[in-house]
Amino acid sequence: MRLRRSQSSERAVSPVIGTVLLIGMFVAVMTVLAAAILGVGFLQQPPSAEMVFQEDESVAIVLTDVRGLSADSTEIQLRGEGDCGQWDSSGTLKKGDVTIVERNDCPDPLEKGDVLQVVSPKVLLDTYEVRGNWYDRCDALTNGNDLTVSKDDSPLKCDIVGDDGGRADIKVTINEDAELIGTVKLSDSSESDFNIKQEGKFTGTLNSDSMPTIKDKATINGDITLPEEPNGDTLKLNQDTEMNGSIKTIDEEVQLKSNVIVRGDIIVEGSGMDPGVDLGENVLVDGDIDANGHSVDVSESANVTGTITQNG
């Protein structure tokens, strides 16, 4: 019997098949292992967020970028004191979402120097040191210090009154693009103790023994009351000023420059002053003018929606 001699190419088939099978098994095992790892979240990236903090009487936290964060797992904490609550919404957080931390939301009322922490599970997202403008600047007034409200402080909420609720003997200045919110009662320590610079904003009520100075493009949301014979001559609202409130004076002229808008009544009490009210070009008074005992000068382009009462 003649034996058949195998060729070298045939002898190489078995090792090649084994290698291919081994690689296939390895790939299959790694695929299953990777699926298992991803399935339980071992390779998931931690949540992240970028945010800005805006402070007045409270602290607003605004998300500018966020990934993998939900409201119910995001907490605001006062460092060293405890929890201030969860994010004020539900579901997945997104860019532009806002939460508000009030002064009394935390275990202790917020004070200057306190540090707020924004935390998701096991991740510290950001921190913020409280400036405390809402009380720190106002407390300074009880020491007789003048107050200048800047854009960085705004809006500053502060009642400026004396210790007994009467008039404060200080000077108040609202700078350009700044805002003061509150009740202001001032004495007559100087010719002008209340000054609103160009494009400044005041929201509240003003009762002053001195004549306020109000520059161009100011905004006033509230009433102005001037008692008899304040320190100063004429209440002037300079051009492009907008006021949502009423004006009341005693024997003091009210002068509204061009393009001023007053949405409220103007009352000038007393007698014998000419004019009591002077309305410049393109002025709008959306209310009544009661200048009984005084005259009222109205330019041709001015408009008064209510009734004008004046002397004879």
C-alpha cells in the first residue's frame, strides 16, 4: 500500500483556523464585557455645569452650560451650615435655567462672606461668596454715611430713613445705569441731597426737604413729595426722563423738560407762583394737573390726558 504524503500547505490550515477562532472568541468576550460595563454606567461622565450668580436681596443662579444634571439631584448648600434646598424646577436641567436662594432659605440667614455651594451627587459644581449688599450698605446709613449706588451694586434694595422712621441726614446719589429700590426720606442738610445721574433708576417713594436733582433719561417708579420751602427752587425732570408716579409740592415749581413722560398726577399746593407747572416740548402727563393758585404753562406739543386746574 502506498501512503499519500501531505503537503506543507495542508499542514498550515489547522493553526490558522485556531488563530481565527481565538480572535473571534476574544472579540466576543470583550463585546459582552463592554456592554455589561456600559450597562451599569461605569464609563459615564460625571455631570458638569457652568453658571453665573446675581445678587440683590436674594441670590439668583443661572446656568450658562450644563451636561447630565437633573433638578432633583442638584442641591444648594451653605458651606459649614447645611442644605438650602434643591434646584427650583424638575426634570433635566438645561442652559438658561434659574434658581433663587432667598436670605432665609438656608439654616442661618445669609450674611456677607457666606459661601454657597452648588452640588450634585459627589460633585461640587461651583461656589459663590455672598457680598451681602442688601443689608451691609443699609446698615452703614445709620452711622450717617452718604450713599452712592453704583451699577455693580444694582439693584440695591434699601429704605433710607432716620432711626425713628423720620428723615435721614445724608446724601444719596444713584449713578449712571444704577438702581435704588426703597423708601427715601431726607432732611435739608444741603441744596440737593438726592441725585439721579443720567440713566439712573429709582423705584420707591421720595420725600425730601431738599430739592432732588434728576438728570437726563432717568427712570422713576414711584411718587415724589416735597414739603413747603424745600432747600432749592424748582423740581426739574430733565429731558427724556420717565416717571411712573405722582408729584406733589407746596409753593415749588414743577418743570418738565422736553420728551418727559409722567404717568400720574401733578399737584402744586399754595398760591401766587407763576408758573406752578411748566411743560416743555413733547411732554406727556398721563394724569391730572392740580395747580390751584398757580398758573400752568403748556407748550404746543405737550399733552395732558387729564384735567388741568389752575388760577383764574
